[in-house]
Amino acid sequence: MCRWSFGYERSRNSGYRRLNKQRSVFPSDTALLKALYLATHKIAKKWTMPLRNWCRVLGELEIMYPDRLG
């Protein structure tokens, strides 16, 4: 199991929980997707540390998914 993204996932999930506490009812699926997109964008601005071993991870992803990464 890959554990290099654990801190990232905790940060993202706490941001989504905050969004859910602020507004628990969305008028449509599109409104929910837009809110999640904006929350993700806002959360990502806080990430300043580079991921450990990112070059290695990127290399492994290129081997596993050659058609998606180039």
C-alpha cells in the first residue's frame, strides 16, 4: 500500500468536511461538483511542501499508465 499521500488525503478530507458543515444541501449535482472543485482548489493552495520521492512515484506511474503520462 502506498502511504506517500496520507497527509495530502487528510488535508483534503478535512477541507471537504468543512465544506459539508457550512452547506449540507446542494440544489443540484452540478452545484455540488462546483463546490468540491472550488474547495479542492482552495485546499491545494495551502500545500507548499514537495512530495517525498515524487520522481520515483512519477516513474512508477509512467510504467503502470504509459498512455496517460508521457
